[in-house]
Amino acid sequence: MHVLLIALQQEAPETNDGRGTEPPPLARLEAEQALAMTSALHAGGVVPPLLVCVEGSWLHAEATARELPVLAVSGAGSMAAHVRLWRWQRPRDFLLIQTVGEASARLGRRVLAMRKKGSAALSHAFFVRPPAPELCRGRALRAASRVFCGSDHVRGRIRELWEALPEKRRSAATLEVLPPGIHLADYLPQPEPWPGASGGERRCIFGMGESLAADSGALAMVRAMAALWQREDLPPWEVRMFGAGPRFEEILHEAVSLGVAGRLCILGDQPSAEAARQCAAWVAPGTSPQELPQTLWAGVAAGLPLICAQSGLHRERLAGMPPMTAVRIPERDPQALAGALIAIMRDERLRARMRQAGESVRPRIGLAAMAAHFCAFCADVALQEAEGASGAEA
């Protein structure tokens, strides 16, 4: 059995000066998942993979640098790509076709159509948001035997769209939750003392990601700041909001109206590991079901105390984690958020317990954990295929 991983995210590689063009966050996240899946299979040596990606992309550059088996194409509709894939797949006895993201799903189905019936299986993965309704209802997903979903939200939306179809057009694919991982090597735990502790001089900086996106919790954060700024029993503090989006004026206006603009920095998109490196604590007050995983996990990965809203996605992500992984607050509750901020600033023992809990959780949120789950799935498919082939020979 071979695994064909198809990840056709469009993104530019770094240039020679090291700056490059930063890809959209979702495209980079999907590319990182595909790279981790391919790397894990290649390192395992049991189920050989081939990664199909866009020529000249970041994923292509990284896979080449790691000496992974890769086939670079100019796009999903390229006739040359179809010919090369047709030639590659011909001698394979059994093929698992795994796509990552919306851009890859249709090519996965086209490769499945090249195969003899029963000699291949198609699987898709949507790690952050559900596919567009037209794709979800189309042939590419109906042809799949499994769909990996990054959250219950993604799984529920796909199921909802399928159940609205006539029964003969519904997919029989298994919908399985596979949370995306983050690249832990980018995050460096903070060695400096907490501001306000013995020997600490820095300001206490609270960071949050995806701040300018819808349902980010930014306004709740600004209103929580208004409950803190006149307190004289707290160390010096400020809030830094990272991320791109249309809400800059809205958030700034609220901060000015409440008198806390001097404690707020609204910054652009930055890699979450770099953003977390600037902070002493991390806050995820948002409620979006399509939030990127690092928006929650950056603090844990960097060894910072974490405060988060009890959104459906956060409850799902934190299920089975130690209680002290995060201070959990009700959604859209500035007073509760203010209380959590104060607790983090004033309670040294709380911060120590949270750091210890975060260290135990860290391996479970990385790319390696996601890839290990995927490799186990591939091993099961390979075993079932081997058993089926043995039964046919008997």
C-alpha cells in the first residue's frame, strides 16, 4: 500500500533574503499538517507516501529540504499533473488518497477515478473550517470513505449538509475528528521572572491572537481592561492584540471611549510564536468555531498562563486536559475576564500550577500528535487491505 497526500495550498516560499511572502494563516496551517503527515509516514517506513503540492510553494520547498518524496504540480487542473499521477499510480497495488483542504479535494477524486474498483480509498481532511456547501454536496466528498474534521463544528456542518440531501446522494463516509497540531519547535518557554515578582521589572503583557477577526473577544478584553486600569494594587500591565482583520477602528474607538487606549497595542499579523515571545500571559476570549489552533494553544506552547472563554471549540480542545491548563471564563463576560486577569497577575502559585499543567499538555497539541493519529489510521487501512488480499487468495 502507498499513501498519496495531496495538498495544493497556494503560497509563496521564502526569498533569498529570508523574508518571503507570508501566506494566509489557514494555507500555512494546512501545509504544515500535510508536511507533518508525510514526514511521519516517511520516517515510519511502513507505508510509503508521496506528497503532491504546488510547484514553488512553501510546502514544496520544505518537503524538498527534508528529502521527502514529492511530486510538484502547477495546479489541480494541470493536464501534465494528471499524466504524471496516472503514471505513478499504475503499478501500485493499493492506494490511500488523502487530501488536505478544499483546494485538494477534487484532484483526489480524479486520482480515485484512475484506479480499478476496490484498489484505492479516498480520504479528505478539513482542519479548521468546513468545506463550501457546493463542495460538500459534490462528488469529491461522496466518493470518500473517510473525512477527517478538525473539530466537532466542522463535522457537524458536513453532517448537516449531507442530511439535507436526498438519501441516494448522501455520502457514507466516516466523519472523524482529528484536531490540527501546531509547530511546537517555534515556541520557546519564557525564562524571565514574572513582572512584579522579586527582581522582575517588565510590564505584564497580555497577548491574544486573531484579535481583529469576527468573534475574537476583543471588545470583551477592552471592557475587562476598563475594570483594571484604576487599580493600584497591580503590577504595570498592558494588552497586545495581534492579527489582521477589519475591526481596528471599532476596537480602538471602544478603548478610547473607556479610557484604556494607553494600555492597548493593536498590532498586525505576526507568527503566533513570535507574538507569544513578547508576552507574560496569553488570552483567548474568542468564541469563533473556526479559530486557528494557535489562537488558543500559543500560550501553552510558550509556557505562559492561559485564560480562555468557555466556547464550544475551547471546551472541545480542553477536554481531557488537566483543569489547571487554563483559567476558563464564561463567553462574552468582561467582569469574569477582568477577574481572571487579576488572578493571573497576583497569584504566583496559580501561575506555577498552570505552567506545570501546560508542560504536561504540550506534547498533545503538536503536529507530532496529529501525525501519529493519522499514521495509525494508515496502518489500519494497510492491515485491512492485507487481510482482504489474503482472503481473496485463499
